[in-house]
Amino acid sequence: MHELSIAVSVLESVEAEIASRSGGTPRGSVREVTMRIGRLAGIEPEALSFAWEVARRGTICDGAELALDLAPVVASCSLCGSTFPIESEGGACGNCGPAAFSIVGGREIEIRRVMWEVEEEVR
Amino acid sequence: MSEVRILEITRNVVARNDELAQTLRTRFGEARLAVFNLLSAPGSGKTTLLERTLRELHGRVRCLVIEGDLRTARDAQRIAAAGGRAVQIVTHGTCHLESRMIQGAIEGIDLRELDAIIIENVGNLVCPSSFDLGESARVVLASVTEGEDKPAKYPFMFEKASAIVLNKIDLLPHLSFDRKEFWDGVDCVNRSATRVELSCATGEGFDGWISWFMAKVSAARGNETAPASKR
């Protein structure tokens, strides 16, 4: 349900990233942003895409696509340390069976890739 | 001529929240404050737990309650009626609290006049767990009417809790709630949290909650620096 605030944060981060690479003032335009979203991050992909379309207007990302790479929930067994996926019906270590685990993946809310179109002379 | 550049980066989108939360944690530590982030589904009894806690600690602990609510100031009114000092954050539909909201809520409040802050998060078992608020302890409240499968369904919420409180145990005779399954689910993700079973209605088990709470308050009073590790 907090997809709009996430979308706004992404826009701010991308703008800051572009600004730092174009001498302070963001230049050019962004064509695509790729994010990695964990399945435990509490983000509904469709809601985030919708929020993105609203929030990007008038920013450097106006018109930019948002590509979402969904990351599985991954747990680490507390007995042997091996990792295994957690599905909706649960999961267990392949070596030790049901045992305590800690969640090591699946909460990501990360920007991973930005496709930026810019005049050639900008360094 | 223009060119397309591909920027391969990794930027955590909630990093700014985490940074501000860390700043708040340092401030709270310097003021020797215990700060509790109280999380639960809607209807688990967060406000009732606070009302009873404030009554029990009246005159012993100077508490400020920060109330997160979607639409109304009703909970803050209940806290005030119980003799507590409350600040209301109406989130206007946002499903969780963020550290900048906490920063705004404590503006103008002299932290040295307090012993504890209790943040009542928005009732939701998903979103609030992603947002650090600078708390020294995270408390997850569940009630027996919600079913025993909550820890298995929402492991992320239970994983980082310092205390897990199971409420409404006075209703157990009327339900088929499986306590063992509930705590087994907790075992899978969190073996270090303090566990309390209680009823806010009858007061059964409430002593266990109060003694855990007071231990946290005492620990904060004794520490000059921020208890940053006690997340």
C-alpha cells in the first residue's frame, strides 16, 4: 500500500544519481528504470507500476518505463547454513528438514539499472 | 547527438528512512529514552494494551505515545483518557509510519522530560516491518482471535521483534486456537524475543509484559549512548 511513496523515493534517487553524473543539474532523460523487488517487501508490482506512471510526470523520468525484477524469498538454515526458497506454503532445508531459519532474501526494494539518454558531450 | 547510457547501480530505496532512523536512535539514546515500536494487525488490541500499560505505570514512567492512524484521532483520545500524553499522526491512507513522521511528531517535545516513547504503528502486518523508526525495541502483538498461522504467514513481521505478545488469552476456552502452532511458527524465525501471553481485558499475564517493559526502560536510563544494537 506504500507504493506511491516508494515510487517518489525512486524518482528522487534516480534524479540524484543522474545529477551527480551530469555536474549537479540533471540532464537528458531516463528511458527505463529497473528495480529488484523482493516478494516479502510488501510491494504490489501492479500498484507500483501505476504509482510510477503518476509520479514520473514532469520529472527526468517522464515517459520512462519501470521494469520490475521480482526476487524470491530465500532462507538460510540455522543448522547447516544452506539456503533454500520459501514458497507460499512454507519451505524447509533440503539437508535438515524443518528447522529454524533466517530470511536472507526477499525484502529487496532496490534500483538496479537506469537507462539514461544524454547529449554526448556530457561527462 | 545523444547516446544511451546504462547505469548499473544498487540503491536501496528505503535507505534514507534508515539513515534518519539511525539519527533518531542516537537522539533517543542521548536522552536515555526507551522507544518501543508496537506492531500488529488491526484489532489485536494495541490501544487497549497501551491504555492498561499507562494506567499501571502511572507515576512511575513518563511515557509519550505516538499514534499512527489512517483517518482519525480516536486512539489518541483513548490514550489521553487513560492519563497518557499522546501525539497523533494521521497518515491519510499511508499504511505505515516512517522515520520522518516520528521526527515531526517529537518536534518541540523535550525528550529529557520522558522515560519512554511508545509508537503505535498503523495496524498492518506487512508494510510497517520495512520501516525502521529509530526504536530500541520492536514489539509485535497478536491475538488468539486472529488464528495461529500469523507467524507462518507473516514471518518478516515477527523476525525482528524483541518481544512477542499474544493477547486475548481469556478467550481461549471459546476458540480452537493452537498455541503450540503459533509459537512453533515464531520459533522458525525468532528464538530470541521475549514471549508473553496475556489478556488486556482480565489482566492475566500482564505482569510479564510490565516487567519486560520496565527492564527496557531501566536499561535505557542506565545507558548514556544509543542502544543501537537492540533492534
